[in-house]
Amino acid sequence: MGTITIDGRKVEFTDEKNVLTIIRKAGIDIPTLCYHSELSTFGACRLCTVEDDRGRMFASCSEEPRDGMVIYTNTGKLKKYRKLIIELLLAAHCRDCTTCVKSGDCNLQTLAHRFNVTNVRFENYKEKRPLDISSPSIVRDPNKCILCGNCVRVCEELQGVGILGFANRGSDAMVMTAFERPIATTECVNCGQCRVFCPTGAISIKSDKDAVWDALADPNVRVVAQVAPAVRVAVGDAFGLPKGRSVMGKIVNVLHRMGFDEVYDTTFSADLTIMEESAEFLDRVKNGGKLPLLTSCCPAWVKFVDNQFPDFKEHVSTCRSPQGMMSAVVKEYFREPENGKGKTTVMVSFMPCTAKKMEAERPDSYTKGEKDTDYVITTTELIEMIRTTGIYFADLDSEASDIPFGFGSGGGVIFGVTGGVTEAVIRRLAPDHDKATLEEIAECGVRREGFIREFSVPYEGMEIKVCVASGLANAKKVMEQVQSGEKEYHLIEIMACRRGCIMGGGQPRLAGERTKNARTQGIYNADSVSVVKKCNENPMITSLYEGFLKGKEHELLHNHR
């Protein structure tokens, strides 16, 4: 506990790790490009530099607070210093801002406006380098890199993958993969977190928007959309609506207006996933199958297992992800002449996740030689598409998703947050479905705070040991403990992105914790108002199993690795 004086105001602090945090809590927006509270301190950009009462200048991100400090954040010297830093960064930066995919969402561009940088006096000494477009999920443009190191640190510290690093020195320094290999040839899992943390256009989403617009303009094509749970709580605030509010009805409306013939809800196929995965889990438990069962909904996690824990490949559930199940079922449905009516079906998946683009390209995402998911559009791309139409999104009425694949349970909705898959499985296995049982399940530990959650659930005289983890670095810790025999579980749920799909690599970049919490609560609110809570009580699911899906479950709903 102590007190520091910031711009003449006394501010108390307790356990804040640096001066920067205290300044921001005092209501002052200190600029940064390389600092992020979830990453280690790097101190490269120096924009957070402040001045003390002796005239000493220091980076506030790496300075520990001391009782009695006197700090100034906005002196004339600091303004000139920050403006010069931005000017130097721009001098070594590609300045095609009007056509850059990050325009309007670029931290460097924002700071240039904020500090009135209208002219760059220095020559660009950087040699132009080629783009890396090898990945199905992201594009790397080294000409827009400012060497903040965010991508390097998030890949290593939060995701435990570490495919990026610094090379060379001085003016020749750059971020690159080992031996400058194309990113697709590395152990990149396509999670997209590097893109979320990148403050410029150096890492961006590989977009399929133009291909989707072309499909919508083709009269011989039936264009079908599916919308994932996490998308509905991340679109609204881009159009002035409250953060975290579910706007699924408005999304359905705007997609219909764009020209989509059918708009389905991925919560429906999430219900399918739970039906299949809970059956697979019980079969393994009762008949001595490979345990722990590892969930398979997250393609970045599945690739992480392939890369780093190949001995556990057979532990991964054979169930396709909700995206995979929906696409396979929809394509099969429209193959039937009475449903297809002579049109080609194009499946467009709206996801919070860049790794879903990679999943759609995998060999096990094809059925009968045909690609199940034709295009994956992230939430960020969806927002851009809505803006292209000029439609006032916030003013739209809500529309219901189309039948027969547009109705899902609350258990399907909560797939959007970490622990949601596990909670939906527990709901499925629970003999009762009253409100008290659902509340008991929610309080069993599955919604507990933290990126690694361990708990047990009683089932038919035994204790089911469960672990839920989000963030691949945390997943790595869990798997190493399982591998060494230190821990034993029956079920492990992993989401590559911390907090789950609401924080996916394709989501709009965030302003702070308030938005993250609002998205989580938005998912739980959508569950709370859902009429059906359990997948097996969804009448559309029952009808599907008794109808055209009968006898095709293994072919359409499971991977055949």
C-alpha cells in the first residue's frame, strides 16, 4: 500500500505491478503499443514513458511503483518525445493506410492522429518484403511490423507454441519464423491470437468475403449460413449496441437481406455434438476405452495435440466439431432431390475462430468427395460485410433462424465460453432436468474463475474427474501432468483461446476486461432465456435422428482419421 502523485493528484496503490497500471486506474490513457496486461513486460515502444519530479524519464510499464513517487504524464517534453517515436515508427512502416485491412482499427494509426503526426520527416529505409499468405487463416505482412513483440510473446507465453521470434539486430531486426519458413509449414495451430494482439496490419485475417459475395450473386447457387454461439455476443457493440448483448435475431435478418437462402444456428449442431460426444464418453468409461477423452470442438487444440502430444491422438473424440457436423448434415440434406431442387449448395460458416478456416480445409472435412464447409467468415469479417451493405444493423428487427437446423438448446449456446462443452455433457448425463439440477451443475466448478478448472461429478456410483482449460499454454501444463501420471481425468475440455470462443482469433479486438466479461455474461444470458436446456430435449434433434440422419450418423458426424 502506498501513494504516488500523478499530475498533481495523489493516487493510492496496492499490489499493482507497474506504474502504468496505476496511471490508467487514475483515469489517464497512457499510450502503448507493446504492453499488454496478459503478456510479460517488453518495454520496446517507449510510448508509455513518463517524467518524475527530478526530470528523469522512464517507461512506466517496467517501473515498479514506490511510495511517494511524483510523476508527470503529459509534459511538453513527453509530448515531443512520443510524437517523435510515432514518426520514427511510421518512417519504417508501410503507409498504405487507406487500403490496409486494419484501417480504423490500427493502434499506430490512432496514435498518429492523437499526437497530430501529419508529416514524416524521415526516409523509409526498410527493404520491402513479401507477404506470407501460406496459412489458410492469417496473412503476415512484415512491412507493417513495428517490432512490438506482441505476436512473439502471445505465441510463446499464452499458447505454448512459439513459432515466431526476433532475428537480426538494429535496423535489420525483424519478426520471423525459424529460417523464414512459410507459416503454414511450421507448428502454427491457426488460433489467430497473434492477430488479436497485433496493433497494426502486420498480421490479419485471411478473408473469404469476396468469394461469398460472388456466391450470393449467383442465381444457380443456394447459399446457406450457420452462425456460431460466440458470434452473436460480439457483433452488436460494433454498431453501438451494449457490449455482450446477443444479437442473433438481427444477424439472421441481415444475412437474409444479404441474400442468404437459409440461415441456421450452430447451437443446433452443438446439440448434435453433445449427443454424440456424451455417448462416446460413456462408451469409453464403461467399456475400457481410451481415457481421458479429449474434446474435439476446437481445431487449434486438435492440431496442437497432433504436433505436441501425438501419443494422445487416439484420446481425441472422433466427433466432428459443431461446424463440421452442421455443414455435413446440411450438404447431405440438400443432396436429396426434393430438397436440393437442382441448385448447388454453398455452405458459409460464421465463426469467432480463424482456426475454423484451417479445419474447413482438412481432409476429414470432406464428405463423398465434396467439401463440407465452403467458406469460413470470422466475426470481424461479418461486421465488415454488414457495413458494406449500408444496412442500419442496430435498427433491424429480430428474425428466427430457419428450420429444420435453426433451433438449439441452452446447452448448445454455452459452447461459446470455456467449460460450456463440459457443462452441456453433464446436463445430458444428468437424470433430472429441473432448475435446481441445472443450478447445481453450473456450481459444480465448471463456471469457476481461472484458466484451469478441476472438479468431480458423481455419475452412477462413480466420480467423473474433469479438467477444463483454456489457452494452449495451460493445456500444455495439463497434458504434461497427465502424461507424467501426476494427474488423472476422465474428461478434458480444451479451448485454444483463453476464456473460450468469445475470445477467438476472429473476434473484434477488445478494449478491456469489461468487454470480455460482457461477452461471457451474454452467452450465459442467452442460455438462461432458452426454452430448452438439454440437447436430448431438442425436438429438432429427435426428429433428425429419427429421419434422414438415421443410419448416417457415423459417416456425417464423426471424423475418420
